[in-house]
Amino acid sequence: MTDTLLNLSNPEKLFIGGDWAASSDAGGIEIVSPSTEEVVGRVGKAGRADMDRVVAVARHAFDHGPWPRMTGAERAAVLRRIAGEMGKRADDFARAWSLQVGMPYAQSSMTAPYMAAYLTYFADLAEKGFEEVRQPMMGGHCIVVHEPVGVVAAVVPWNAPLATLLLKVAPALAAGCAVIAKPSPETPLEALILAECIAAAGVPEGVFSVLTADREVSDHLIRNPGIDKVSFTGSTAAGLHIASVCGGRMARVTTELGGKSAAIVLDDATIETVVAGIMPNLVGLCGQQCAAFSRILVPAARKAEVIEAMAAAMQAVTVGDPFDQATQMGPLVTRNQHGRVFGYIEKGKAEGARLVTGGGRPAHLPKGWFVEPTLFADASNDMAIAREEIFGPVGTIIAYDDEEQAIAIANDSNYGLSGGVFTESPDRAYAVARRIRTGNFGHNGRVIDFTMPYGGFKQSGIGREGGIEGLRAFTEIKAVFMPELPTHLRS
């Protein structure tokens, strides 16, 4: 069971402001292994009364507790202690990701140390303070203060539970907010492990809570007037709903949503660079990545070459048990996701795209929600497989005649999260990057560095996570005008 496997002290309880408490809902949430389709554990299931209780606890901690009133340096010291505790639990975090999502353990084992370093990064930013002195045009002084936004609901998806959670929790805590973490019901374990790390680090009472719950109860959380901000990562449909709910009461909101990113292969790109740059994020995490290069735009004259190389690379991917060190790609996360991906494969064939490789279940894996790495060619940008987010290891090759057409195809999307260009020329790469309507763009691959801003254009979201922008997203700006500066700001 999960409590033995991951050393959880209270897997079937809720973490409410530092205390482990029984849920008001007598039921629980089952954790199902996507590799075996078997129930491997159970966690508590919060009800509406639990949601209201947690918001009240967080509200009191923010309005009356010490955390928002501590200096940035004081909070930074606590964040560094959390990072240290995470280091002690690195293997538990890795095993949780592999157990719940099917991420190969060889890859998941590298994640916790990176995310712990992310806490340290925000600790460094917090130490720099939250005040800036400016000189107003009318004379005197203006102190621009970045104050914590308040009580934050951090709602995260199932594909990368720890990374998406820390993208919210680290800057929110650094800013001085109280945080209520709401993990996906499919992947609650990382949030519970993090709660134990936070408790061990000595975060003040009420500042951090974890509620494991279904989606209906989560909707009750985001509607609670005690929530000052919702930070959400997930589907565009859910993000639109959350944004509308927050807009109804002017609550702050940040959303990082879906994508249908284009990898633009220019005529001078080497085939080795193309394959090496596209494959990891097309089949990594079984393609369940919002920033995956799922549209591959290639010059018509090089189409056959790219198809052959990409097909060979996909056929070489080792699919299997995530705890096998040889595995490069595990299963899809749920039965529903498995059916969804196969539904898109059938749509692609029905719309006239050519199935080059994959499209089925690996013959050696009769159990579990596995799918072969899949490649379509001879596709057009109006097909469902080119326009809609599949969230599986399915790539679609689209030919173009010239660079202008490639840019037009890349921008012809409701999404604008990521993308990349493959060329030997940095000048051509930058020129193309400036013309693509996305929040993130790479040259000869994709780089996600959470010390830099991350987010999307169009229906890929509102706001940014990561970098100084990610910290500012959890603050309100106050301008204080004074004829004379207070003592601590005098140089």
C-alpha cells in the first residue's frame, strides 16, 4: 500500500494548516496504477465542509498570523528548510510520480532535487525584499511595495504533480501568502509528501494545507469568497470556467492551460538535431505535456526524410513498466485518457492523414493503459489531430512550401503556449521566434527553465509562472507617496 511504499504518515487524512485531520466525507480516493490497472492505495476525500474549514484556517493565518508580516529574509530561511526536507524525500517523490502517472523512474528520480532548487531560487528573490523606491514626477518619494495577494488556491493537474505544485507554492510562500493545495484526484501523493516536508520545516500554523478531493468539491473551493487568488494548471476548458468564476468577484487568477505547439523545421536543419530536439517532449511522459511538439512542420522537399527519421526514432522507443530502468515511455494515466488518445488516432485516419507508425497497443503489454508512439503524415492544419490537444504520444507532420507559410500554419491555432524552430542559423531562429504567437519558444529543441517566465498566449492561459514574474503574480502592488523616506529605506 502507498503508506508503506512512500512512508506517508497519514495518507487517509487531510493536512489542514499543519494538522492531520479526518475528512468529513467517509469515502476515500483510490489510487490506480496505470501500469497494472490495480488499486495501489487510498487517500482521504475532502467534502465541502472541509473546504470551508480550510479556507477559514488559511484566512486567519493570513489576516492575523506571522507569515505575511515576516521579512522576506525570514521567509527565505523557511523555504530553504523545506528544500532540505524535500531532499530527504527525493525517492518518495520520484516513486509517487512513477506509481501514479507511469513516468519512467529513471527520469522521475531527477525531478525532486530540481524542484527543491526552485524553492531556493525563490528564497533568494525573497531576500532581496519587496520594496522599491522611485522618484515621482511631482517630487518627494514613492515606495512601490509588493504585498502578498492573500489566500491562494493552488489547483494542479495530474501529469507533473510536483513541478506544477511547486511552481505555485514556492513563489506564493515566498511572497507571504497562505496556500491551499488542491492536487488532482488521480495524483494526490506528491502534495501529501510536500505537506510533511513543510511541517518538518516549521512553517507557521495555517499557512499551508492540502485537500485531496474530487473535481466537484474543488469547484466549491474556487467559489469561496475567502480565496483571494486561484492559480490553476490544467485543461483550457477548466481554465475558462475558473477564470469566469474568479472574474465574477474580481478574484485574482493565473492559468497555465493547453497547447498545440509547432516545431518548425527549416530547410537547413540537420536531421539529427530535429530528431533529438523533438522526440523527448513528444513521447516523454507518454506525450502528456501541454508544451509537446505535437505539430511538426517540414519543408515539402524534406518531408520524406523527416518522416523516415521520426518513424525510426519512435519505433526504437522502449515502452513498458515505469520501474524498469530500460523503460523510456510508460503508460497513459487513466483508462479515460487511453480511450481519448485512441479516439484521436481513429479521427486522424478518418480525416485522411496517413498513419506512418504506431497507432495501437504494444503487443507485449496486454495490461495497463499503454499506447505505441504514433506518427501521422500527409496531414493538414484543419484536421482534429492538428488543432486539438491530444495529450498523448502522437505527432503530426504537416508539409509547407516556404517559411511564410510555415509561420502562418504555426500561428493558426487557438493555443499559444510553446514552440520551436530547427535551423543552423541563430539569426533565422530568432527572426522566426519573434513572429510566432507563443509564450515560450526554443531553438533546436525545447527548454523549460522555471527561473524564467513560463505561460501562454491566447487560450493557453493568463499570466506567467517562474522567474521574477512568477513571484510578482502572488503580490499586489501598493504605491506609498511620502515627502521623506522611512529610516530603513534611506541610503
